[in-house]
Amino acid sequence: MTVQDFNHCVDSYSDGVYRFIVKNIGHEADAQDIVQTAFEKLWVNRDKVETEKAKSYLFTVAYHQMIDHIRKDKKKSTTDNFEEVKGHIQTSSNSELKQILLRAINELNPTQKSLVLLKDYEGYSYQEIGEIMHLSESQVKVYLHRARLILKGKLIHLEKMSA
Amino acid sequence: MKINIQNYESYCLLYIDNELSAAERREFELFMQENSALVNEFNALQQTVLTPETLLFEDKAILYRYDEMEASLPSSFKQSLYREEAKVVDGYFTRTRIIGIASIAAILLLLLGYQFYFSNSINVKNDKENRQTNNKSLKLKSSKDSNNLVRVDANNNLENNTLTKHKSEIAKANGSKLFTSNNLPSLKETDIISQEIKTQDIIIENDVVTNTISSEVTNNLVSDKNAISINNNNSPILNNTNIPSETTENYNTINTDEHDRSIYIANFEIDGDKLRGVTRRINALFKRNKNDKQK
């Protein structure tokens, strides 16, 4: 990987990695640190990582950095994280449904949340998500479907509450 | 697998996650058109999909890398910057050379010390002998001044008799009969004068005497108060003259084979045995250096 290839990865993937992390942990500064660490590792291993797999490599590193961060910072509640994130993110739609969905997603466990984010935000396939999160394809499918059903139930419940 | 009422939910999720093939997607869409009652269920699952948001990482500048970061100097230029360690040039005073010079200096000092010691001991011996002869001459002179200065013990041995005889001969040679073994007559004025004139001769002759008789006899003659008694009350010369006290110390030649002897260099006392060890070591060092050079 040349310097130009690396900088192209920065332009192409840094926003996605940052979004993925900040949606998961809900803290911008920590998310920036994690993103920076991921690109540092990519730079160190630039001779080993192919340019085509740089995105997957970056998300893999960032995801495991995030897991470590979550384990170290268990005191923070996901709800608080959501409240903190809510004020910073630039949402394309400020609909009430979206806010309810975001609240429901924050109530998922980290694995389910990551599965949903990787699938919906980044569009990864089950296989790619499995590679990033070190899960099998069938596990990704089962866990993700389970998360969707949980979200559906929460959405129905919240809509009934709001109604 | 055909889509039916039992497995449609799974197909719904796969359709939402875009994991169906094109044919499966068409089949699923056809199934949903035929079962419109399930559309609400599908729409509820469809709502769980997040719409992508625009969230930017603003500090991309800290992530960029530039060619300048990879810039490196050519190896030839780096080698021109290297500095070699300065070579240490051996000076004239190397370690072995310093040791050799120090050894020579030590030997010279030892030789000077020996020479000084021997010359000093010889001078002391000569001074002692001169002092003894002077004492004898003074005794002889005092015996002339007084009428009854010297009294020879009757029990003196043969050597003493010989000495007194020799003394009487000297006295006779001076023209007076002063010395006899049993009776010493009184001295006249002329005798005293003549004795003073020939003091040097007596001293010289007394040297002969002291050389001919044994040291033991000399000790008996000089130091034994039983053999020679001096009447100080009747001897003004002796009263007015500081006669050095006689000592019985004899200066013998140095026996270099004696291990316990002490050597004096100026005021310093040096153990002869240790000094010998030092000289032997120095000699061994020189021999070893010589052997090393030959190798």
C-alpha cells in the first residue's frame, strides 16, 4: 500500500469508521481516538494489508478497539451515551420514528448493535460482518435477525406508548 | 426452498438485509402480493432498518501521511555523516616503559642508599677509632700531669702488661722514665712539654698498639676501670676537657647473608630482608621484560 493508497483510505473510510464507533459508544472524543488508532495500525501494517481489504481491516481493528473500550468503560450507560450522541450527530431525518429507533438500538447489546450498524450503515454482507466481528456467517444471520425482531417489538411498543 | 407462511419472516429479514438473490427477491415480492395481510408485518420489520446518516470525521489531517514522512537520505550520504572513533595513538610513555624507568630509578636509589650507608659507617668507624686514640692520649697526658694518675692492677693479664711495657717504652723514647709497671715517678715540667710536643707521635704509636692487641684487650685497657683508674681531682686537663663517653659499640662489616639486619639510609631504617626481596623482584621483572621482548 502506497502513501497515496493510504490517504485514499482516509478519505473513503474514516467517516464510516467514525460513524460506526460513535454510534456504538456514543462518545466523540473516544471515537476519534479509536479511529486514529485504527489508521495507525493500518499504516504500520500497510505492507501486509491489501488496498482492497483496507476497509474491512479498518472496521475490524476499530470494532475490537471499541470492544476493549466498552469493557473498560462499563460504568457509562447506553442511555446516557445516546443522549450525548443525540446532540452531535447530523441526522438526515429528524422524524420521531427515527429517534425511537435510535433509542431502541441503544438498548441492544453491543454485538447486536454492531451487527445492525454494520449492516445498515455500511452495507456489509453477513460474510463480511462475520469477518469483522470474528463470527460465522450463520451466527451473524441469527444474531441480526434476533436484533431486528427485538427492534420491531420495541418500535411497536413505543408507538403504542406514544399514541 | 419455497416461501410459505411458516418461513416468510426469515425471507422478510433476508430481503431487508439484501441477502436474497434476484430470483429470490422476485419470488418474495410475488409472495407478498399474494398475501397482503402480511404486508404490515413486513413494513414493521422494514422500519428497523437504519437510514445512513452523514457523520464526518473532521480531523482527517491527523490521519494523512505524506511522502515527506517517508523521505530518507541516500545511504551514501548517510555514510558521509558517520564519524569513526578516533584512533588512540600510543605515546612515548607506555605502561611498560614507565615500569622500566621506575625500576631503574628504584635501583639507582638503592645503590645510592647502599653507598651512603657504607660510607657513613666507615666514617663512624674512623671517628670512633680516632676518639679512642684521643682518649688514650688524653689519659696518657693526664698521667703525666699527675703524680699518681695511672695505677695498673696487679691482676692485669699478659696483654695489659705488654701494653704498659709498650707505653713505658714510648715514655723512655721521649727521654723520661714515666711508665713502669709498679711505680710511676712524678713528671717534670720539661717532660710535660716534651710529652705535649710528641702527643701526635704517641697517638700514632697508640694506634699501632691498638692494632696489635686484640679488641678484647683494648676494651679491658680503655673501659675497665679496674685496669686503669683516673684521678679526676688531680687532673685539671681532664676537668676542663669534654671527653666523649666511651662506648663499647663495635662497627663490624655488614654481613649480607644475615636476614635480620637493618640498613640505614640517612635517618630511615630499612629491613634488609625485605630490601633483598624487593631487589630480587626487580631483577625478576627485568628478566621477564627481557624475555618478553626476545619473544
